[in-house]
Amino acid sequence: MAKRRQVVLMKPGKPGEMPPLGSQREFRACMANYNTAGDGSPPKGLGTEFLYGPGLVIEIATAADDVKQAIVTLQDEDVAFPVLSRVCKEQGWSLMDMETGRVFK
């Protein structure tokens, strides 16, 4: 099975600063606009919640009130990238490739 690529969804800020993408509730509501939501199950493990969308799975930590970053596993890049590009453009967020460190705005 091919390795699935992971990217980090984040909001650009000043060096050394990581502004939040929103509160837990705001982030979930925002992602629902892009056909991405949880499956109704409680958070898994150490407070991790999974949101499922077109060609992707988003992982957020639920321990903090704000979502500072989200790990996105691309299951089908051809389907997921147009959605992620739209999210980033409309929300002013960025994607960082976890393997290369390259940031896409």
C-alpha cells in the first residue's frame, strides 16, 4: 500500500507565533462548510478527534480550547487538494508539507 502524504493546516503569523485556526467549535463549523466533519464518535486516545472530508482526514487535538494546527492525511490527493486550496484561500490559512517543510499559501 502506498504511503499517504500528510500536511499541516496552519494560520501564518509572526516568527515564533502560531495563531489559532479558531476555537474547537469554530474550526468544526468552518470545516463543515467544506463537507468535512466528524463521524459522531468521541475523541480517541489522548484527546484526538478526526474529521472526514473529500479525499482527506483531518486530525485535531481536543485538549486545548483553540485549534493551533491540524494534521491532514491525504487519502486521494486529486480530490483533497482542490478542497484544501479553497479552504486556505478563503480562510487565510497555509499548508506545510511535513516531509519537506515547504509551505503552500
